Amino acid sequence: MDNVRQFKRVTIDLGAELMLNHRAFQVTVKDISLGGAYIQSAVPLEMNEAVEMRIFLNAVEHVVEVAGRVAWLKGKDGFGIAFQELKPIDVWALMKQTESAPKEAF
């Protein structure tokens, strides 16, 4: 199977808050790219469901706030979120968090 991802993923372990139907769920971001993230959680979601996230970056004390949609499900282990758009400051903060140059990280 060909890799159809537009951006390279970076393995990471970050706390996050998933907002769904006006409720907040604590989740863990296991990998991330400029296009989306793999979220480890048992929160019951459906394909294409709209969500909002707050990802807490510890290296730069920044919170990435992003909206997205469920792109894929991995049973009770987690799911993939496709981001709708990241702000330039969030891209910078993610690069600082992963300590990578833009070409290397994303």
C-alpha cells in the first residue's frame, strides 16, 4: 500500500484536550504532522466527525488550538484527526517542540 500522506509524521507523546459535543476529553497525541495527528484514546467517535483540540506543547509553553475531522479509526486504541488548518505560530511551535528543521520534521 502506498503512503498517501502529504506531510511526514513525527512521533511524540503530548497531552491534549479533545472537545466533542461541548465536552472535554483528556487524550494523548502519539504522532503529529502539519496535516493531522494520531490520538490515543477510547473516546467513541465516528468517521468524519468534527472535533476541536487543544494540544499542550511543553518545550515552548504553547497551546495549539485546531479544528479537524476524524480521518480514520483504530478500534478502541485511537483515531486519526485531519487538521483543517494550523496557524503559522502553531507550525513554529510544533517545529520547536520536535526540535526539527521544517524539512526534517514535516
